[in-house]
Amino acid sequence: MKKLLLLLMVALVYVLHQDFWNWRQADPLVFGFLPIGLAYQAGFSILASIMMAVLVKFAWPGHLEQVEDLAPQRNHPTH
Amino acid sequence: MIPAIVVFIYLAIVAVIGTIAFRKSKANTEDFFLAGRTIGPMVFFLSIFATNMTAFAILGSSGQAYRQGIGIYGLMASSSGFVIPLTIFFIGTRLWALGKRFGHQTQVQFFRDRWECDNIGTVIFALSAAMLIRI
């Protein structure tokens, strides 16, 4: 259930990135200087960072940090 | 004169950071190329930021925004803010774990191990080199 909610959140944020309303639109100016289309994407950037914070908090793959190092037993080419 | 002073101050700061880093580093390729597979969040963030601040991002996007308007910010910057962290979260973490486990230091080493095929590594090496050529 938690995974589903998180996936829905990611999908929703992706959909919100598609700015159907203010793309290329300059007016009105937010705070008197910021074009609305740019303000929308700036807000989206903040939303994306919040989304990542939620993902890291609730879905961080911590088990990957416990990996066993097998490298000394293997011989790798350098490229 | 002032620009020269600024440049020398910058170089001095870089030299100090380099000296400190040299004293803390170990003499192996893993530490040199991959920072010992352990860097803090701020260094990681700055590294990702510097990687993406290319001529295309700074000059190209500005020019495109001049031609096509403010939507270019959404096309480039905010989409990068969405896609890059997600890619690191879902793919990067797993690649990091595999790399640590099997000692991979490059993409080619990973692909060779993943498909147990030396030739695929050679092909990817050639493709990676070809993508550096400006057309």
C-alpha cells in the first residue's frame, strides 16, 4: 500500500510538470516581477524536491547499503 | 589587477583543498576515481550540479529561452530536478551496491559482468568514446 501511494505521488508530480495552463505565459507577474509560467515551474521544482524527500524518508533502499564486498576475490579489467 | 587577485585567490583555495584531499586520500584507484565510494550529501549535490552545469545548460538554454520563451525553464531545469534525482534513487543506488559488491569502477565493467561478455563492454566503451565527439 505504501509503495502504491508513493508511486501515485511520483506519477502525480510527473503530470503536474506538464504545465497545461501557463506554458509560455508571462502575465500575470507573481510578486510583481516573476512571470506566471516561470513561477509555476519554480514551484514545481520545490515540489519535486519535497517528493524526493518523501521518497528518501519512506522508501530509501537501506538494504543496499549492507552489501557484502566480493571485490577482492574477483579480477576485473580496468575498462 | 583586481581580476588577477581574484584568480590567484581562487587558485590558492583550490590548492589548499587539493592538499587536504591528497593527505586524506588513499593510494588506490577506487579512492581516486570514486572517492572511496563514500561522499557526503553536500559534495554529492555539488558534484551533480557541476556535472549538469554544462555549456548547453548555461548558454544553450538561455538562447533557446530567448527564442521560445520562459517555458524553456520548465523544459530543462525543472524537468532535470525531477528526472535526475529519480534516476539516482531508482537506478543509481542499485548500481552503487552492485559496484561495491563486485568492485566495478566504470560502466563497462558493470556491463561486462552483468552479461558475462567481454565484447559488450568493448562495444559500450567504443560508443561512450564516440558520444564525446562533437557533430
